[in-house]
Amino acid sequence: MRAGGGPPMTLMVLLMLTLALVPIAALVHRALGRDTGFFAAVALTGIGVATLPWLSTLLDGGVIEEHLPWIPTVDVGLSLRLDGLGMVFLLLILFIGALVMAYSARYFSVKKKTSDYYLWMLMFVFAMSGMVIADDLILLFVFWEFTTLCSFFLINRSGDKAPAPAQRTLLITAAGGLGLLTAVLLIIVETGTTSMSEALTHSAWQDNTTFTSVVAVLIAFAAFTKSAQFPFHLWLPDAMVAPAPVSAYLHAAAMVKAGIYLLLRFSPVFEESTLWQVLLISCGLTTALMGALFALQRHDIKEIMAYSTVSQLGFLVAVIGIGTPTALVAATIHVVAHALFKSALFMMVGIIEHEAHSRDIRRLNGLSRTMRISLVITLISSLSMAGVPPLLGFVSKEHLLAGFLSADMPAALTWTLTCMAVLAAIGTFAYCGRIVLGAFTSYTGTGSKDEYHEPIDPTTPHEAPASFYLPALLPAAAGLVLGFTPFVFDGLITRAGEDAQTGTYAAEFALWHGFNTELMLSAVIVGGGLLVVAMRARLDNLIPRRILPFTGVELAESMRLGAINFGRRVGDITRSDVHAVHLAPPGILLAGVFIAGLVAAPVVGEFDPGNTRMTDWVLIGLLVFFLAGTVIAENRAAAVVLAGGAGFVVAAWYFALGAVDVGMTQLLVEILTVVVLVLVLRKLPKRFHKVTRTRRSVAIAVALSFGVMAFAATFALTGRRGQSPVAEWYLLNTYEETGALNAVNSILVDFRALDTFGELTVLGVAGFAILALLNSSFATSDNEPPASRQWSGTPLDHAGDNTTAMRSVFNWMAPFIVLLSLILLLRGHYESGGGFIAALVAGGFFALRYLVAPSDTSVKLRFDYALVIVGGIITGAAIGFAGFLEGSYLRPIVIVEGLPMPWGSDAGFSLTTALIFDVGIYLAVIGAVLVALDRLGQAQRYPAELLKAHRRARGTSESELSTLKVPAGYHADPGDLPFEVQADESWPGVHPDIEPKGVNDR
């Protein structure tokens, strides 16, 4: 539903467009490379322009609301709502994002890999857009955490030094996310609704002060971690390892504003909370002062910019804590001004670094001679941040001062807080001067000898091309133009201020308000700032570089490592390689439950014809035979064959009971399992290790005991009732509801498709986990020769000759296997089959393909099977949105009906979205099978750890190696190493000097 008129684009369309940009940009990147940034800039600008018609609705006092059912039966849906406050942030997200995208197209070199960069940046745009328009509390939390993940991946991709800062950033911001989740759950329980707009108007905030105080602390905690407030400020400077575009967007204009948005959104319910005010004002002003001091300590202009961001965010948090209508409006206008000048400055940092190859103000020397346009852009943006007229930063700073003066507090306290804000503003002016003069003039400080760096040649840097500096010029110029015309924000900021408070305040922004207290305070700030800048050389030498013996980053890292070590020590207490230690506690628990069950119900049933058949006992006898053989087998290959035989018996049992689909699944899984186990055996000794007769007897007794308990429990708990009402409903109504005759498949892809999609995702994650595990190094047994040498000198050593007959059979069987797979996929709705079974048949095709190949290199895949998994999950997720046409996610929709059944059934064939969902299952399962087959089927490669250790052990560098001696049994692809690899027969196993680290853990 939309209130107040109908703009041409809906909120849901906006959200879907920002999400669709991600795969589209991935495709465009194949053709444009780094210039994909220009495409993304145009797309985001277009989306932003399309939202402008909404302004008329919002300025008239209306809101735009939409609700799309997700799971209507439990009243779960996508609730979106846009008001004035959300519109301010949405416009910043889209338009600043467009500028940064265009800037990125020239920031990165042509050779730099940028495909994943654009993917995560556009995912971040989607997450931030969703966060500011979400009206559902759960949805708000999901998008909040999504921004955290995008930030982590964008930082983590930034080079060898990036993982540690990325992890610290993730830990701090994710901790805040847990605080937000707790607050969301408390609000839902107390107010009885997940709608944020309804929850914020509930009477519980006034009736239950304890609830209000607890939620206030949790919301403040979440916002402080995201917006880098003391004591969580350390992650933002730490994250400056990310490239300039990431810093300009996430850590200046967007992500850090998520915390500010959260504080403004919840401000109405906490305006009477003293705890809320104390937290925000104290932490905000502390952060503002501390950030200014730290900025004056630094020589790296990006670090200076990082701490200036921390300081400016502290201003915003403190003035939000004041909580008056004047203060909240001031915070909102400063959000806009800050996004403009800070995004421009971060982009200019990237340009300076790009052209001068340094960010150190002790080395930057005389750039004003050769980079005059860059000087102008940096100067305008810095003056706006310093609050100098006639820039927009001056207008917003005066309103910040007015906000502090409007505090509903005793006069002495009000003036104390205002003076602290003035002092922080003087620090702002000082570090703005440090940025401009430090980057474009000669360094005037002395510094210690170990800190000093040779200044660069001022004639070497040159001005960046216009396509590079234009994205930074536009927000800087906007700050100048809007300084003369700030009244254009009157309506929108007034509307946003009303959404952030219970009172009303009509904003009247102007460059000149006459002589008033705020102007006098501004004069003090400018005068004090000029004095500090004039004395910058002396102050630079007086300010200590380290106040405390440790830094915030060092403290966070020690806490992170301490937590890991503590967890390892706790794990050492309970961890053991002895199976009995692991199995004893759950075994004792299950035995206790079994005994309690026997006491409560000593009779578990009777072996009458109604419950058992003769075939059951025959199959049980076969199971006992195969399992007993598996237990006593000393040869690993024999154990695999016998265990596979037990699996085939279970499949036959399913067929005998009429569960054809389950039986087919079990049969195919067993076939593929045997193949995978055979591949695993190649990397293991042929025989199990020897055990004592006593240990074997105990193991057999324990196994038999658990077998008896499991049999008794199964016999007692199954087969004692007829069909349940749910089962009868499925059998009677499946065809009418879904057009399917196969109730089992229909339950999976129609009725419980959401469950299946969850399992599909888990399968995909498991596939990637297998990939990561098998990519790690393997060690050869110390007691057995490497697998590749076990058959040396025997007929089995001639793989090409031994697979000739099987290859001949496979060549004519292959088309029929593929055809059978496709038929099982198509007919799953009507006969035994479906995506999972069809994929297992296709997996059998690939397994045979591997088994008949003479070597692993001759059957190496020509495509990325990991993308097959991703494609399957995306297919399942994407087709689910078609169900919205009928009102529910993943609801099946008939596309074409009345088609003739190709396999002779009387029922008419209908093409539904459930079949496409089955295709997603099909792809994901095949991808997971290929991961195991391809990685396990490869010969063991020579791991990188061995290469490094070889150089250490023999004192050779990689460039000096023409021939690399490796332990016998290790192999390397010719393309992997730049030299010849030869086996050294004197190393029968892993050489003690070059054993890879962590092998035993793997």
C-alpha cells in the first residue's frame, strides 16, 4: 500500500533494482573491466533520480509503505516504509554511491582484479538501501548485518595486510549486531509486533521503564560499534587498509552512518531517558575530542582523515543525545554536509596517493605547484569540514552549536557541553589545516630521525585526469553551492526531523542568521583554529605520538588472540583422538534414556504378521552379514565393499516397502559413496592399524549393545499407527493443489520448498567446505609408501591399458545415463524421480568418467564446478520470487499446462516453477559431487608449504631453482611451478625438515 499518491516506482522495485545490479555488473565487467564503475554510476544515478518524485509525497506529510507477504500463514512478510528521515539517507546512499563508482573506474589500474570489488560494493548499496527503508525489525537486523559482511569482504580483499584489520572490524561490528538482535527480540516480545513503525508508537516505552532502559543501552551499543564511537572507535582507522573508494563510501558516507540512522530512528522513544542522554553525550563528546587529538598526531593523511571521521561522528552522536528538536534537525543536516565533504576528501586522498605515491605529509612536498585542481578540491572540502563560511559545513556547524545550546539542562551544564563541542571544533579546524598544508606544502615539523622520510621531488607528481578527479569535485562543489542555498533542505530536513522526534521544528537554513550566539562561537572556533594552524610546527613537535603504552588496535588484537588461546585451552581439556572418549558421554546418556524407556514401557510390541514380514528378517540377516564383515575386515578396500553392500540392502528394503523414491536415492547415494571412498583410499594405507583382541572385543560388545537399543527403539516407536491426518491430506490433495502425482517430490518442491531451499543452501556450503578441506595439504603415511608407489611394478600400474574395456562400455552408456538423468528430472512431479535423484544419476555419469580415465589430468574439468553450486542456489532462490505473484515466496506457479506426458502416463504434464526449483537442486547436487570427485581424483600436488621449507632447508631461493627435488609420491602441475619437479627416492615419505604445518589437524 502507498499513502499519499502513487509515485511511478515502488520501494520493492527499488530494492530489487539495487540487488539486480550485482549480477548485471558481474556480466558487464567481462566486457568493460574496471570501467564497470561508470556503468554502476549511471545505474545508481538513474535509480536515485527515479526516487525524486517521492519527495512530493513526503513533503506533504505522507509516507510510502509497502508490504509483500513472504509466508502469509505465519504473517511473515517484507514490510517497507519510507519517510523523510529514510529519504535523506537513501539519497546519500544512491548519489554518493554513484560518485564513488565512477571514481573507482579510474582509481584501479587496468590489470587490477575488480570483479569482486564491484560485486561487494553494489551488494553494500543494496544492504544500506534495504536498511533505511525496512519497516520490519527482523528485516532491519538482516540488512544491518549484511552491511557488516560487505564491509568485511571489501576490507579483506585489500592485500596481504588486510585480513587482520578485516577480522577486528568484523568482530567489533558483529558484536554490535548481537546487541541489536537482542534489542529487536525484546521489542517484539514487549510490543507484540515486528513492525518498527507500530513498535515505536507502543505504550510499552512509557509503561515499562526497565524495558526502555535496557533497549536504550543495546541500541546505543549497536550504533556505537557501527559508527566508531569510543571505546569501539579503533576499527575505523584500522579499516583504512582498504582502498580509497571503500573508505570514501563505507567508512565516511554510508556504513558509519548506519549507526547514526539507528540513533535517529529510535530517538523518539528515548527522549525522556536520562540513561540514553548520558550515554550519547558523554561518549559522543569524548569521541569528538579524542578523534581530533589523534588526527593531530598522525602523519598519514588517510589516518588523519580516519580520525577526523571518528571525531565528526562523535559530534553527531552527542547532538542526537541532546534530543531537542533543534538538535535532531542539526544532526540531520550535518549528516548531509559530512557525506559531501568527507567523501570528496577520501577520494582526494586516493588521488594524491596515486599521483605522488605517498600519503605521508613529511614526504609530500609542494604538490600545490603541479596539482592545483586537487588543491582546490581538497581546500573547499576541508573548509567545509572546518565550518568556514560560505560552505554547507558552516551552516550545519552553526546548527550543531544551536543544538547544544538548546539542551534542556541547567545553564552551567549546557555551556559546559557547548564549550567542549567548541574545543572539538577547534581541533577540527586544526586537522583540516594539517590536511591541506601537509599535503600541498612542505612539512614544517621536525619529528624524530627514525620517523623522518625524504621529501619527494615536487616536480614528479602531476595532476590527475579529469575523469579521475571529477567524482571528488562534484560533492565538493555541491558543498559550496548549497552553502549559499541551504534553504533547499528546509522541507526535507524538517520532515526528517519530525520523524526523529515527537515534537515539531520547522527548519530554516540560511547562510546568514544575523549576529547571534552561534556566530560568536563560530568566530571563536575560526580564531582558535587559525592560531593552532599558525603554531602547527611547534605543536607537531609537542604532541606525543603515543599517550598510552598500548594502542586500541593492539588491545583488540590481544583480546582476539586471548579469546582464541582460551578456547584452545578449554578444547584441550575435552579434545582427544580416542574415539571412546568422544562417544562415551552420549553413549551413557542414550543408554540411560533406553533404560528409562524400558522401565516406563517394558512391552515394545509383538512380532506378529501385522508388523513384520519374512522378507524383513532376510534383509536383516543380510545386513548383519555385511556389517559384521565390515567390522572384522582388516583391508580398507574390503571394508568399503562390505559397507556398500549394507547400503544396497537398505535400498532394497526401501523398494520392498514401496518407498521407490527413497530407495532410488539410497541406491544412488551408495554408488557414489563407494566411488568417493575408493578415491579416498588412494591416500590411505591399504590396511587398518592393528588393535589388541581385548580392544576389539570391547568395541564389538559396545556396538552390539547400541544396535540392540536402536532396534528396540525403532521397533517400539514405528509401525504402531495408521496414516496420520497430514499424510492422508497430502495423498488426497497433492494433485489438486499442485498438479503432481508424486506426493513425496511435491512435498519437497511445493509444500515444503522453503525447507528444501535451506537444505540446498547447506549442501552448497558443505560443497565449499569439502573444496577448502581438499585444497589443503595431505601428508603421506610414515608407515606406508605413498599411494602412487603401492602398485608400482604390478599390472595395476598400467592405468591406460586397464581401463580400455571400461572406456568402451562408458562411451555408449554415457548418452543413456545423461538422458535418464534428464527424464528423472522432468518426471519428478508425476513418477519416481526429481532433482536430487536425477543429479545423483548425473553424478554417476561423472563418477564413471573419472573411473575410466587413465589419469586425473586427462579428465580435468574445463569449468568451475564451484559456480555450478552457486548457480543452483541462485536458481532456487530466484524462482522463489515468482511465487510472490500468488502471494507467497516459493509458491509453485503453473507456466504451461496440458502438455502430453512423454513417458506414457495418463496424467497431463504441466510445466511449473517447481520444476525450475528442482533444476536448482539438480545443479547444486552435481556441483557438490564434482567437488569431491575432482579434488579426490587428482594426484597429490606438491604443497606450497613444502616449497618454502625446501628453500629454507637447502638455502636456495625460488629464482635459483631449476629442478626441485620433492618427496617421492608428490606431484606438481607443470603450470604451478616455474621449474622442473623430480621425485627424490631417498625421501620415502614426508621429509622431517619440510613437513607441512597443520597436517595432523587436517
